[in-house]
Amino acid sequence: MRTTVVLKDDLVKKAKKLSPDTTMSGLLNHCLAEWIARHSRRELKSRLVAEYRSARQESRHVSRDFAHVDKEGWPLW
């Protein structure tokens, strides 16, 4: 897909100095891919944290419900 992008001159000069072998198109594609990956990882991490917290609460409820069964058959020292 072709897209017109307006960049600041000083940014383009610095980018060309840092990676002279890469075309501006290649550099922008790389940067955009990295940005998407970073945000995807953040979203995944936040979803995993929410799921782990939910599972932790559920685990506590189950442990409480079966606490009396855990002690069955054990000697009363």
C-alpha cells in the first residue's frame, strides 16, 4: 500500500545516519511492525494478568470450599 507521510527533516537526516543501508520505506515498515508488536504484547500481558487474578480468586474459593475435606483421614496429633 502506498501512503504519503510527512516527516520532519531532522528526523529523516538522523534516521539516514543511523541506518544508511535501509530505505525510508523499509525503516518505516520496521518501526511500525515493532510498534504493533509492542502494543500487542502489552495487550496480551494485561489480559494474562487479569486472567491470572481471576483464576487466583477462583482457586481461593475452591480451597475454602474443600478445606474440610483436605483434613479428612489425617491423624489429630
